[in-house]
Amino acid sequence: PMTDQIEKRSADWLASVGMRPTRQRMALAGLLVGDGQNRHVTAETLHDAAKGDVSLATVYNTLSAFCEAGLMREITVDGSKSYFDTNISDHPHFYWEDSAELTDAPAQELEIKRLPDVPEGAEIASVDVVIRLRRT
């Protein structure tokens, strides 16, 4: 059962984008933002954390809805592995190859001097920087 604080944080998070607080959304929101910390999850790790309360298909659909609503960002690694980040500010990530973990990299240390010109009729939606790390 959710504590009042987790429930309030979850409800406020959903309400911030006008999203209806269904049971499944509240359960997943509680795991994502209930403690006030940002996190990176995959659908599988979130499904495991939900301990059978929500089907994997519902986890995928809900994460997709959270991204569409602007509550989360999806970061794709290797073109196939998707991570979902509750920190929606523009910031770079470290991808740890040995543990397949995604963590925040210090944004203040990243400098992108120039981006290529985009084709006519297009604009840059976002720039995702993923720095792959291998332990030495």
C-alpha cells in the first residue's frame, strides 16, 4: 500500500499534465517518482519492481503515455534498448556496458560547440548524448 506522501507525489505528477490517476498509473508513478528521486528504468525493471501488480504490456503502454505527456524521456541505447528517464531536462548520460545501466552524466561538463545544419523543413527536437563506458 502507498504511503500518503508517495500517493500525493504520484497524483501531483500525473495531474501536472492532466493525466487521469488510474490504479495502474498510480502504481507505476509511485515507483517512478514516489520518493522524489529521478530514475532511469527499462520496462522490464519497472515491471519487476511492480511485483505482478501490472502486466508488462501495461507497463510499456503506460511508459509510452508518460513520455507522450512529457512526464518522462525515452533514451534509446543500441537502437533497441530503451530507458525511461524521469528527469526531463536536457542532460547527457553514461551507459555502463558491463551492467547495462544508464546514469546521469554531469551536464555542466558537456560542451557541444556546433550542430550540423538540419534539412529544410525540419527542426531539432532534442539531442541525446549517451557516453558508453567500459570498466578498466
